[in-house]
Amino acid sequence: MEKYFDGTSTKRTFVCFLVMAIIFHLDKLLLGPYAPIKIHDVFQSEFSHYLVLADWLKEYGYVGWYPNVAGGAPSHVGQFGPGYILVLLSFLFPPWIIYHVLVVLMMTISGYGVYLLLRDFFSTSHRFSLFGGFLYACGSQGLVANTLFIYDFAFPLLFVLLHHPPQREASISSLAYRVFVLIILAWVSYPILATGYPLLHLGLIFVIASSDWKILKPWLIQFVMFWVGFALLYTPVVYSLLEYLPFAHRTYSEKITLASMLSTEELQWFLGYVWQNLIYSESVRALVFPIFVGSIPLMFVSTKVRRMGIFLFCFLLVSAILGTKLSTLFPGNWVEKMDLIHVQRPLRLIFTIFSVVALGILGTQTRKMRLVVFSIGFFALSLDIFHALPLKLHFQMVSVFATGSNWVVFLGKILLVFVFFSFIFISQKCKKT
């Protein structure tokens, strides 16, 4: 098996991730319309919305008003309009088929995209890249039932398609294929839920370009072209949202002042939030908590790990400011009515990249450094398993499981143990070879 998936063929690797996703979601294949689905948000509001808009397009053509929300609203208010790709697909297929195909594809491209990103842009070996893709694909399954967050799964592939490694030029046929897939990925996404990904994209460009500054200019041009095109694609949605904003009502975080934020109590709350909700929870969801903690000493001996660590710290800081009540320091504008907490969503990917890059570096370190990393990681894993950390593990592997039930928490901890010892095994094997 290892010889067959030896990294010489990206097609075989893609098939590997596709087969894994099909096996994981075998219930979708076997049960068809009777397979479990996610009701909250997904079918309760979004898929029913697709179906209604598709029926209206069939009967009335392109509609500009959607009367099914309260007293009615412009048809582009929300995350999409009548021209959204899943609305058009609802002409041809029932919602359950669209949903089942989406969840399988999302798991596939999440793993495959991370594999390519690590292999081609971080110069990580095939074995470590495959391990990182497997981690990200499996870690994403707590959220895969929620098909609204497309870039949580598709962004790594988007980055790989938009840019190409400096040592390899893209052919014309490859370029046409890349542009086509990029358009589809932009078309199927939700713009407001993707607010954190331009920041992640720009940060990754600088992290990778720091080892070869010649690629910075063309990559920045590609970055601007894609996100300007993305903004233009969703201009009707953004314009309608801004126009509709004065009529929107919801609960907001309690407004705070800068003076109150500097108090000891608020500072303790802020640091606790960063640790529990951002560092611990997101690294656990990524299945890399003990690997991440254990790899921190490598920041002092490896430039590559240090760059990713600095980027992770900066992104944590931005996420903490925009995703908490700190965002209410400047009230009275349209920003406070946005769900800026979604800026935090790329953290799981950053933790995965940091951990796998550190894993690759660990294979070249001395026995003493490897022992330090393993010991710290094992200590962190032990604290987590025996509930020594004053935190709750929020882990949900499959959508039909009840969130927070004891046996799902147990499953999450077993997975962390398995991943940590796989990490030790792979790094040890790399050292020998």
C-alpha cells in the first residue's frame, strides 16, 4: 500500500483521500435519502432556501424579492442570491443528493489540499504531507455536516490552485483547469463566513515567500486578482446586506470601553478566552494538541517552525480581538453587526500546518531534542486525558453524535492518543531512513 501511494502520482493520492471519505460517509451511499443530515442551519434554512429560489426561478425567472423572511427582503440579502450554484443545482437534483456529494467532496479536498500545500509549498516529505492531510480531513469531520463553511475545507486547495511552486511552471491546460476550479470554489462559498481567509491567505504568502522573496510580487498580484474578483462576484449580496442592515435585529455582545478592558478581571478573561477557546479547543479539533505543545521548543532551533509560530501568534491575536467583545470598542458601525468570530475559523488549518512542519523538522534533530519534544507532548496529552486541564473538550466526530456526550469525548481523547503515537512512530522512522 505504501509503495502504491508513494507520492509519485497526485491522482493516486487524490483517489486515496476520496476512498477514505466515501468509507467515512458510507451511510450516505447505503441509506441515500434516509442517511443522517444536519437540520440546524443547513436544511432548516439554507437547503430549503435553495429549493424555494430554484422553484421561483423556474416559474418567474430571476427574482429580486424574497418574501419568506419576516415581511420580506431583497433576494440577495444573506449569503447568496438566485444565481448561487447550489440554487441552480437544485433544479436538477433533490437536496439530499447535493448534500451527500458535498460532504464527501469536502472531506476529500480538505485532506488532498493540505497534502499538496505541505508537499509543494512547505517542502514537506510525502509521508508527513500525507499524515497532515489525513489529520486535517479527519479533524474536519466535526464540522463537515455544516456545508456552509466551504473554505474551512477548500482553502488549502484554493491556495495550491492559485499559486504554483517556484520550481514548476503551470502549463496552459493546467492553468485553464485551475481557473475553472477556482471559479467553482468562489461560486459555492458564503462570503461573510469566509472573512478570515483573506487574512490567512496573505499571511501564508509572506511566510512562504520569506524563503524566496522573488515569488512575493506575482503571488500578491494573484492574491489581489482573486479576492477582488471574489468581491465583485458577491457585490449584489454585500450591497443588499448594507442596504438591509438598519432593519436587522439580533443580540450583540455587551459593549465595553478601553478602560474597563485594561482591568485585571477583563485581562484574565481575555487570556482565558485565548487559551481555552482559541489555542486549546482549536488544536484539539485539529487533533494536534500534544504535537503542537511538544513542538514549541523547535521554534528556537528551526527558522521554518519559528516563522509558522510567529504567524500563528499574530493570527491568534487578530482572532482574539475581532472574535470577542473587544470588537465592540468601536460601536455604531456596520462592523458590529457582522459575525467577526468567523475570523477564527482558519486556526485549525494553521495548527495543522505548524504541527506537521515541526514534525518534518523533528526528524533532523538530535536525540536529546527529540526526547524533549516527545516528553512535553506526552505530558500535555496526559494532562488532557486525565482532565488535569481545567477545560472542556468540545469534539464531535460525526454529525449524528450528540455534542458533548461522554463517549464522544472519550472517542476524541482516543484519537488524540492515536495521533500522538503515530507522530512519534513516523518521526522515528524518518530518522532511521
